[in-house]
Amino acid sequence: MEQNTLHLRPSLFWDVDVQTIDLNQHKASVIERIMLRGHWDEFRAMMQYYGKETVQQTVLNARWLDKVTLAYCSAIFNIPVTEFRCYKLAQSNPEHWDY
């Protein structure tokens, strides 16, 4: 795979036309979608394309990540879950049943 390309799986971006996605303009959406639903090879390609710092800042500022993805991001970036925006938002808006 080339250094400057990122191939997006159409089934991962089912709600938009993959051909119209601007990887720089829509980087937050692309990174969040790959982190939540992507495969390992897509994750590696995303990290290579955007760089660790960009991906880290994007997931730190994400409004929502599921618990598994949050724990994974916390582990790979070595950042406590309490530093993530989605964790802070979840704490300020508790759900009735938290499984």
C-alpha cells in the first residue's frame, strides 16, 4: 500500500459515497468510523496515513466511543480514559442502565 493513500471500504461508509470523501476535510469522521468498525488492516493504514498524533487527538476529542473502543484507545495511546471527551460527556449524562 502506498504511503499517501487510504482505501476506504464501502461497507464501512455505507451512508455516504466513498468516492466523495475528502480524507483531509473529513478526517475526524474517517478516523472515528475506522476506530469503531474497521478491520485491523484499515486501522494500520489509517495510522500510517494520518500519523499517531492526529489519530490520538481525534479520538481524544470524539463525542462518542463505545466502551471497548475507548478502552482500546486508552491502552494504545497510554492515556487514562478520564482524559477522553466521550468519557467526560458520559459522566455528565448518565444513562439509566449502564451495562
